[in-house]
Amino acid sequence: MHYSVFKIISEGLKGNTGWKPQWRDPEPRKEYDVVIVGAGGHGLATAYYLAKEFGIRNVAVLEKGWLGSGNIGRNTTIIRSNYLLPGNEPFYEFSMKLWEGLEQDFNYNAMVSQRGIINLYHNDGQQAAYLRRANAMRMAGADSVMLDRDELQKLCPFLDYDNARFPIKGGIMQPRGGTVRHDAVAWGYARGADERGVDIVQNCEVTGFQIKNGVCTGVETSRGPIKAKKVAVCVAGSSSRVMEKAGIRLPIESHVLQAFVSEGLKPTIPGVVTFGAGHFYVSQSDKGGLVFGGDLDGYNTYAQRGGLPVVEDVCEGGMAIMPMIGRARLLRSWGGIMDMSMDGSPFIDHTPVDGLYFNGGWCYGGFKATPASGYCYAHLIAKDEPHEVAAAYRLDRFRRGAMIDEKGMGAQPNLH
Amino acid sequence: MIIDHPLLGPRDSAEFVYLGDACLIERPDWQDENALDAFHDYLYLRDNPAGEHRELWFHEQGDRSWLVVTRNTLTHEITKVELARDVARALGRSK
């Protein structure tokens, strides 16, 4: 199903009776070259790039619920590549470049809106740290701008610059950062993969793996066994639950992260703004709602809801940098389950079982990584070697002492 | 969530700091032959179950005791709260 102005007009004249589903609803076949477990953003992107870039089209994407029902539908839609460490920054910059060409690539309106992301700083030490980050970003080919208070004030006049506790001294900006219509990313990838012959099988839960002599030859599902030369798990949020069926323990805890939307307001926030002294970030959706969030609740959970202490903490952060947010009413809030890894960075890797691949541990940075995660995972599956920008995302990095710990928190998942 | 502290009675979970899986009490023997593997698994790998989970909470805003809380990660229902000290001693630890 493709869309154009002429299609809209002609359908309007025909009473909108000619629209068709954007992808098929196929019965799963007995055997595929590649089975991807999980039709979320990353799984669909993997299928799309496998078919489009690596020529592997005999692929099924199996999904327990409906496609895009996980964190691709529960995030705060921010894209950015403002990381510090060499293992991360080239990967996220690769992702940013894919975002920039995404809509043309899969011919779908994902509303990629590069309005910039600003991280505020409140003291000299933080300024120095951000300057270091700005330089690290530039060395990886990303863009960064240091803003002093006057420059920042022109962009964001609404911030509380002279707050007694956390005065705002300036910020680091990535002008190419921004937001994307998150659901459309899943739909665009799904349609693109489906058109190239990928079977997206919904309501099909993987209940086990067929593993013989250390080789994975397929999966057991609620709709019968499916054989596959390669099985690629891509279920961030539930990674431990699924990989347990293959007998693999992961360096991951599941935590809930809450997000909030206010009532619709006139355009007021340019891009994304994040607080430097607490955990709070805010952007404005195209409908006008302020979309904001903050910290994890902090305890292991698989329930997609959080508690009130974090609601209070996030709102306090909001009040500290932009007191006007206190006049907006909260419309809704929700929680999503994160794979929190031991160093705050993800995994795209082989597993100890031959033919079984793993993608997960995205912490709360999975959405922005969607295109690069899919591309690099497809590369790993197709060529059996990691893509150069994802080469550091190995499962054995803790054993080797090669952690990618952006925040320097150590092996404490709820602090990343 | 309300944590029913064995000494202080029901307390708001916001008074506590969360550490993680209670398996952290069982620190491997550093002189063991497989100490390297054991410490890797101890430090970095987790069961991360969906359902009953035994976990360590620290009563930072209270009496500063460590608790082992048995909680369901799907429903947040807390079924058992013990002093971590008692759990460790039952495992043969001296403190």
C-alpha cells in the first residue's frame, strides 16, 4: 500500500473504500533462512535491512503480540548521537545518518524532525565535561555546539536561569538531534520488509528453541515449530525471559522507565532540553503536548507501570528548570520495560549457541538506535561478523574488562 | 510500594535504596580454582526473573539496615521481608 496526494483525492471521491492493509498477515511456513524473534522497531529494522541491503529475503519476524507493541510505542521519540565513548559514539552517529535518510529510504513519513537537543550545564566542572563530550562527538563526525548563557537564552527564554540551587550557565547542543514519529518507524520498516518478502507473523509467541549439540536449528512457537538456519532474538525488555529458554543468563536487569505527556500547548519548546543537575528531559510533540521523563523507578520489574515517587521526582526536575511547566496539566503517563545492562550499553552479538544471535540491553537508549541496530544486526546475521561501528557490543566484554560505561557507574544497572 | 520492615513495620519503599538480586550475598570464594568465572557470573550475570524475585533493599532513610525482600516483578506484591543479616547468617556467614 503506497500513498500519494492523488491517491488521497481519488480515495476521497470513492468514499475511502480502496485502502488496503500495509502488510500481509501470513501463516508461518515450516522453514526460513532467518527467524527474527520480536517485531519491534529493532526486529523490523533488522528484517528490512536483511532483505534490502544483504539480499536475505526468506525471513520471518515472529511477534507474541502485535507489531510495534513494545518500546517502539512507549518511548519519548528522541534521536541524538551525543555520546562520549569510542565504543558508542560512531554507532549512534551511524544511526543518526540513517535517520536523516530514512524517510526517503523506506518511502514513509516518519516525521523526522531535527530541531536540536540541548543538555544544560550548571557549573564549571560540568561545562568542562560537556566540552570534552562535544569534541569527542566531532571526532566521530557528529555535530556539537557549546552555548553560553546568552546564546541559550535566545533559544530557550523560558528556562529559570537564576535558580538559586541550579543556575543555568549554558548548554551543549547537537543541532541534528530531534524527534521522530515513533510508530511510523515500525510501520515503515514493516511495510518495507513485507514488500520484500519477509513474513511478519503476529500473535505467534516463541516458547522455546530447538538446540541440538550446541546448534540452534529453529524455534518452538505457539503456532507450531519453525525451522531456521539462523535465529535472531531481538526482544529488549524481555531479553532475559526469552534467552532463558536457550539456557543463557544475561548481564541484564529489567527496569521500568516512565514517561509523561501534558495537554496540548502552543509551540514553546525548541527541540529537546535536558536538565543537568537532576534527571529530567522535555520535548514538544507535533500535537503540542510536552513529552517528558526522567529516572528509572529503580527496582527489577516487568510491570509496564511505575510508582508515584518517580512522578514526583520528574516533576520536581521540570519545575527546577522551567517553572512554567507547573501550569500545564498532565494528560497521561506510562511505563516501558528496559533491558538495563551492567555497563549501560547494548549487545549485538553471537551467543554461545551456534546459529543463535542476540540483540538487546538497550537501556533507555533503544529508540534512537533503531536504524543502526537493525543494520548492524542484519550485518552480523548475514556475514557472521560484526559491523565495524557495533564491534564493541560483545557479550563477553565484562570478562575482558572492556566495559562501555558512559556514566562510570559500574555494574549497577539501575544507575545507568 | 510498602515494605513491611521486620523491625520498624510498614515503610514506604521511597525510604529505601535498591541494590539488586539477593544472590549478591553469596560472594564466591576468591581462592577457588574457578574464582575468575565465579566472580564474572557473580558480578555481571543475573537471572532477572518475571515473577518471584529475592532482592536487596537498603533502608537509607531509616535504620540503615539491609533487607532481603521477596517481591513479584510482575505484580509488585511483596510476600516476605527478612533482615539480610539473618539471611547471611543462615548461609553460614559470620556477619
